[in-house]
Amino acid sequence: MKGLIHKVLSRFYEPLRVRLDGLSKQSDRNAVLMGQLLAQGFSVEETRERITSYEFKVFSQFGEDGIIQYLISRVPIINPVFVELGVEDYYESNTRFLLTGKKWAGLVVESDADCVEKIKRQKIYWQSRLKAASAFITRENINRILTEAGIEGDIGLFSLDLDGNEYWIWQALEVVQPRIVVCEFNLRFGFEHAITIPYRPDFEVRRAHPSRFYHGASLPALCLLAEQKGYDFVGCTSERVNAFFVRKDVSHGLAKLTARDGFEATKTGGRRFDKYLDDWRQVAGLPVVNVETGSVGTLEESLSSNG
């Protein structure tokens, strides 16, 4: 019955699939209410083949809000606290619905100081248990930023969307042990090779290449890192932007996937993969690191390699 309710609501409430920029406070509240109703339709006993079937959008860029709600219905959360890195003004984010619809507490970190000031002027900042920090995040400072904000240990969710050093920052993360990790990956880096951009503490996607196609890591690289850090890859969005990982020591009952599994599970929807295969050629001559071997080569060399 709950699954039927979710199916009906998600079919007929299209406003959830538009951005909330410029909407009235009443519309914002209505969107949160509808998201809560959709989330209530998830059943712990129900397991669908693809987590993409749980997608809905309240504040997220695509269907991340729905997938996150499904995951927290399956994963026991003892400390409902989140951290999200790279949020701009926080109107479009992976955790705002957790804050407003589920009453979680959390920290958001954004390098643009003006955006952080905008966040602090929003009503939700003083109404909710939200902290906002302005910092350019590196693998050298990530743990200090969290410790100074008073966030350590077992937390509910950690989200990274920096268009840059996601792989290296997650690798360096030590002071928190999130039960769920959401991480952006670069579709243009393919689904065969575990590669990422070389680490540079001052990396900025706008300066790296005018196309802004050169950033982040491939899904296989994140899956390999997840395994090393004790996480299962459980799927990605149908738009093939964010990947979802759940800590192995937490009972979740979700199918563990390979990077290829995750790609195949979204093959019938989302972004056209052939278009993105064309996109990579614009940055083909730029360097990437194979995180399995440590070797550095161009993106073109890495994608054409059989190793």
C-alpha cells in the first residue's frame, strides 16, 4: 500500500521536479510537505531493483532527495547529523530536505563567503540546527573544519559536490564515520577505469579548463575508495551525477553493486552517455591518476588503456 501511495504521489506532483528559486515561502512549505508524504510511502520491507525508482526532488538537483529518504528508511541512523560540502546558497542541495523535512542537524561548507552570508540570512539558519562555514576545502583542512564545528564520530550522512578534489578529500576524511556517503562523480571519465584528477589543493574547475568538464573522479575510482574505507556502493542517480555508499558494518539489506552494475541500472534513463563520451575529448590531453596503480597519464591514454 505504501508503495502505491508513493507511485501515485510521485506521478502527479510535478512541482517537486522544478527548482525552488524564487518560489514563495508557502510553496516551499508545500514542497516539503509533499516530500514528507512521498517519503512515508517507502516501505522497509520493499526492495526495488533500482534505487533510481525512489527518486524525487524537493531541494536536490535531481532525484537525490528521494534516494536519500529511501536509504535512511533502510539504514539505522543513531545520530541524525549531516555534513555537505559545496552548497552555494543552499537552496539546491542534498541535505536541505533532511534539515527542513526530517529535522536533522548539520554543517554546510562553501568556499564562496557571499553564499555563506546568504545562508546565514535565511530563516532556516536560525530556525534549524544548521551551521555554515566558509572555507576552501582541501585534504589538509577537512578534518580540522569538522572538528572545529563540533562534528565527529558516527553521523548520518556526508555529501561531497565540489567539482574538484572529491576523491582526495574523502580519502583524507577521518574524524567522522558517516553511515551514508553521497559523492559526485564525473561521467566523462567513463565506467572502466579508476581515475581521478591529480591532487592540487588550489584546484578550481573554472580555471582548470573552460569547458568545466575536467574535475572529480570516475565512478570506479570512488567504488574502489569506498571498498577501502568500508563502504558498499548501492547505486547512483538516473542522471548519473551522484553515487551512494553505505557503511558495511551497518545492517542495510541493500544490494552491493559494481561500478558497471550502477551504470547498467541507469541505462534506460537520465543523461545520454554517448553525448558525454563526446564531451571527454575536449579534456582528453589533461592528466589523470590511476588510483589502482598510482600512474599518471592523459585522460585519453587512461580511457584507451586495457589495464
